[in-house]
Amino acid sequence: MTARLPRPAALALAALVLAGCSFSREAPVKATYLLEPAMPPAVAKAQPVSVRVAGVNVAAPFRGRSFVYRTGDLKYETDYYVEFLVPPSAMFGEQTARALAAANVFSRVVPPASGADADYTLEGFVSSLYADANGGALTTAELVVTYYLTSVTTGGSVPSWSKEYRRHVDLTARTPAGYAAALNQSFGDVLAELTRDLAALPTLKP
């Protein structure tokens, strides 16, 4: 006759065996990337007002940290193993503020994390942020972002200026790293054009 463990003991032993299997299994390694575009050159003349970068929102399908690939006309997929280090909204807001400061577009630039007041607010909205893989392989980085400049001192609620920027950049390497590089190039081009456009506006008044 063979001895049998009491049912509670048998269940506990089974749980320990399963736990041991899970402990020995290595967690999947994720690749992480940051948006670090090249900063634009300084403009010839700064606007004599201050601006606060209120933030850059991202459309819901692209708001998460995972990379998004377009695999069909109406089909998108996320990559669990490849992601941004921080949410895209935070990166777009912080890098936009850095670019405006580097290019000396305004007399003072207030970053998104600061609650300091300014004469104007600059907001953005990213409506497209993905790698095109419609043909089965990553081919291009797609970026569409619109910026809105609004006067605070005049109490305006309607933007006094806005512009949409579209970029479609071919990948030099059809890999997630290639996509990240192309996206950095796209964003850098957008920031360079943005700073030129804002500097070219008629002189803004406080």
C-alpha cells in the first residue's frame, strides 16, 4: 500500500513545484528608447515675450510606451518587447521646451513641469506616431504633430497661431532601432521648422 499525502499538503506541494518553475524562468528583456532629437540653431531675433510649454498630448492609439506598427490599412500592432523609456507625451513636451530654449525663440521658456506664469502658452497634439510595416517589414517613421500658441495676458482662449507638421522618413535599418533613429530625425526636423516659424511671426506683445 502506498502512502498518500493529505489533500492540503498535496496542494501545497504542487504550488511549490509550480512556483519553482516560475522562479527559474527569466523575465523577458525589453529594449527601451528615448526621443533625443538634435537641437535647432539659434534664431536671429528672439520674440520679446515668455512662453510656457503647457504640454503635448498624444492620440490614444499611440499614447502608451510600446512601439506601434501599422501592419494594414486599418490594422495596428504594439510591440511588447520594444518601448519608449517614458510616455511619449512627456518626451514631446520636454524636448519641445528644450528646443525653444536652445534656439532662443522667446525671452524665457517655461518647461511643462513648472507652474510659472508666462505671456503665452504653447501646446501640441501628436495625431500619428508609428512605424509603417504594411508590407511586412518596417519601412518608414510616421509623425504628425500640431502646435498651438495662445496669448495668456490678453485672456484669449482661441490660439493666435497653429500649424500642423508632417514627417514621413525612410528607415535606414528596418529594425526598432532604425525606427527610433528615423523618429528622432523626424522630430528634430519638426522642432527646427517650429522654431523658425515662431521666430518669423510678427513681433508678439506681452
